[in-house]
Amino acid sequence: MKIALTAKGWEIPAWIENLNKLLPEAEVRLSDNLGNLEEIEYALAWKGDTAFLNDLPNLKAIFSLGAGVEFLTQEPNLPDVPIVRVIGDDLTARMCEYVVLNVLMHHRHSLRSLKLQSRKDWTQIPDAAAEDFRVGVLGIGVLGLAAARKLQNLGYRVSGWSRSPKEIADLETYHGADGLDTMLGKTDILVSLLPHTPETEGILNLDLFKKLAKDGPLGGGVIINAGRGKLQVEDDIATAINQGILAGASLDVFEQEPLPSDSPLWELPNVIITPHIAAVSAPYATTKCIVEQIKRNEAGEPMVGIVDRGVGY
């Protein structure tokens, strides 16, 4: 078995070491030195290095090295083989940690507390209970549902939105355009874990921000985007913060990455910026997940996480 591995943007030695350890019968070849292309059966790819995929005539599946798959689904000449996204406990746990951390940061006024600390100011900031906050989750797939459950365990009132109807035990769900507007009207903190598709691009815009509840503990809505950067309109975020339409934001992904140093987002009040680290793909955990999928496919069993190219995720 021969596996092609992209060589751009990743800690390649760690990936090769783990693939060799977990799948010793396979030979791993880097995308810039593939040898006989007819021998390659599986490919592990990431953004900026997908052209080689078109030259592999006997490919059985393509695995995304990260959670996003739009760089593959929007590639017009990709081979007609399954695209598989990573679904693993490690990635899910990391995303849940990020979401819970940032909900709590806004709930407990952590940025204000840090500013008071820098001034040696003992002023106490009162805050509401978790049950007083309504958290809406955009995208209730594996990651979104896991994050919703963690927030429910802390006492938050949580609801979820998806493109199509979903019935989930003990979770209030909405779908479609009308359902989105309804959920937004009773959401204090909005968590976005949506994939990037033509339908979701720019969904986090000024019109949406204005629909968030204004009668919650923070006096305005908060957005947390750990999905994809193309979901948000950053000029609208700046406008909404400056005009008091949004009470705060946590942003881990951006329209352009790295975020330019002249972006106004860096200095906006009550905005938390992180450099796309909400759920980093750890080499061992991700390769373990991919190897399990390869073994399933080789045994004639269905792989988990196959992307629907029609909807883009």
C-alpha cells in the first residue's frame, strides 16, 4: 500500500513517523516525490497542495488533514473518489474546550477583569448565572453537538441550528432561514461551527448581528466563530462592536490568515483573537483516525465522515 502525503504547512516528520508506526505495511511518499503514480492508493492532503491528486489514477480515497474540507470540495478537477474528513475524539475535545472557554470568558467578564488587574484595581464585576444565558450553536454536527452538550452540562440554555431539520433529544433545534431568525432572537451568545459552503459564506454579517437578543445579561449579543473564516464579514464585526450591536466576540478564524497587522479587529474592545488554534490537528490523533478509516476501507467496511460533495461537507 502506498500513501501520498502533502508536504506543505505541516510537521511532516511527525506525520510520517506516526503513519509508519500505525500502518507499517504502507509506504509513505511526499507529494513532491511520489514515484510511480499508479501505485498510490490513498492521499492525505491540505490547502495549497492538491494539484498532485489529479495525477493519481488508482486513488481510493482522499483524507483532509484538518477539519475543513472546502479546499477539496471546491476543487473542480478532483478525482471521483471519497473525500473523508477527520472525525476523532481529540479534535472534538479540543473544539469543545475552545467553545466552553470562550463562552465563559464573555459570561464572566474575563477581559474586563484582566484590565482591572493591570491597573491593580479591586473593583468587582457582578455576573449572571449560566442558566440566564441562551447559547445558540450554528452547525450541530459532531463538533457542534458535542460543544452544545458540554455547555448544557454547565447549566447554559442551549439551542442548535442546522441547514435541514434535526431531532435531537434534550436539545431545542431550528433549521432553515425562518428557524435561524427565530433562534437568533433568543440567543445571547452565538457559536458558529458551520462549514464553509457557498450558502454559508458571509453568514456572520451585520444583518444577522442585529437579530441577536438584546435583553440578555450582557446587553447585546456575542459571537464565537471557530468554524471557517469565510463565514464572517469582518468589516461588519468591527461596525457591530463599535456601534454596540455586539457586546463582544471571540474569533479563531479569519477571511485572510494570518490576520493582517492593520486589521481593526486586533484592538476592538471585548474581542478575543486567537490564531486558528481552536482545534489543531495533532499528528498522532489524526493519523490514528485516518489509519482506522483506511483499515475499514480495505476490509470492505464503510468509512466514517465521507463528505457529500453536493452540500460541501
